[in-house]
Amino acid sequence: MTPDTTQTGAVHFETENDPNRLRNLIRHARVVLWDFDGPICRLFAGHSAERVASDLVAWLESRGLHGLLTDTERESLDPQVVLRAVDRRHPGSDLVAELEERLTQDELRAASSAWPTAYADPLIRTWTAVGSRLAITTNNSPRVARKYLESRGLVACFAPHVYGRTQELRHLKPDPHCLNRALSAMGAAPGDALMIGDTPSDLEAAERAGVPFLGYARNERKAKVLRDAGAGTVLVSLAPLLELLRT
């Protein structure tokens, strides 16, 4: 169990002390769309995302492509920012394909040391047991999500509905493409689904797909970011959600 376990019972709503909002969200959810890195695990807990971003920048510079990134992009320490920046300048190129594969390999290595989000495993199993259908909708590689789920014995709760990054990077969230793929494959209407995510881009993708959104944040700083983006319900622990689902 991760240090997030210390957050047991901590629930924060945009409207304080309104558990009915959470109850109503899950009552209507026949399909649950999960972001991967955050709500299910901390992918880079033991494998620094900052170092991965730096390595991608160094690789580009080794090919004489230093000027391809702005100073802000180069210093972002976010591998997704680096990847998107290159794709904007060379969409669909071999360079982008190679950079995306390098990131995927780093994510696969990170999956071996990822930290499970507290209460995520039993929540996933419980939601499956009560008859809801689950899907992954992530900006990470679907190969990475499957590797992690297999390591936790959870792949059967999602398979075959794991939708993640492809080389068509314009489809990354906040574009709702992966959410729409999941809904279409599962034959679900947006109003019968629920998206669990931890970033404003997850929220925007859900809004654009017409899917209700439940925010998860592992600390108050991240919760404030979600609330400021317009998330109506934000949890800083999945424990109350698990308890409510069991009752």
C-alpha cells in the first residue's frame, strides 16, 4: 500500500458535505472510464518522469535538433510535453514515431516500479463484481497499462478495453478520442458512463465526450488544480468511493 493510504476518508467536494453528488455519479455509471497514471497507479513513482523527459531532450539534441524545442518545452520536465511539441512541428514523421517508441520503452520500465494508488485494486474488483464494465482511457501507451494490470491481476477487469496513446498524437487528451473509442466499443451512451481522472485534460476530454467526471487527486494541491478547472467532485482518497460502492 502506498503513502496515499494516510488519506483514508478524506473527501472534498466543490460543494462541501454533499455525499449525494458522489452517490449519484456512481449510481448511473454502467461503464467506468479510468485514466491510468494517477487514479490506478503512480507510474513514475520509482522511475523519474523528469529524467525521462531530460533523456528525450538529450536524444533530440544528439541528432542536432536542439532548436526543435522552445526553452519552456525543453525545461518542462514532462515527457508528454516534449513528445507533443515534436509532433506539432513534424506530425506523423518517423522522428515522432521513434520518439514515441522511446517514451513507451521508458514507460514500460517504469511500470515495473509503479506504486498502486491506495484502494484502487479493490475498487476495480468491486466495481467489476457489481456488474459495471471498465475501460482504460489514457495518454500512456496501452502496452504499459496492460503490463501493469497484468502484474496486479487486474487485466480481466478491463480487457479488451484498454485505449491509450497511438502515433496519432493529435488524439491525446484533452481530445476525447480515446473516450469515444471506449464508448463505441462498449456500446455505451455517454450519460451511462463515468470518467475518473486526475488532470484538467481528463476533465476537458470527459466534457467534450459528454461523460460525467469524477476527479481524483493524491494531495490538496492537485485537488485545487482540478477544482479550479471546473471539476464538481474531487476525491483525495478512493476509500470513500469503495465504501459507498460496497454499501
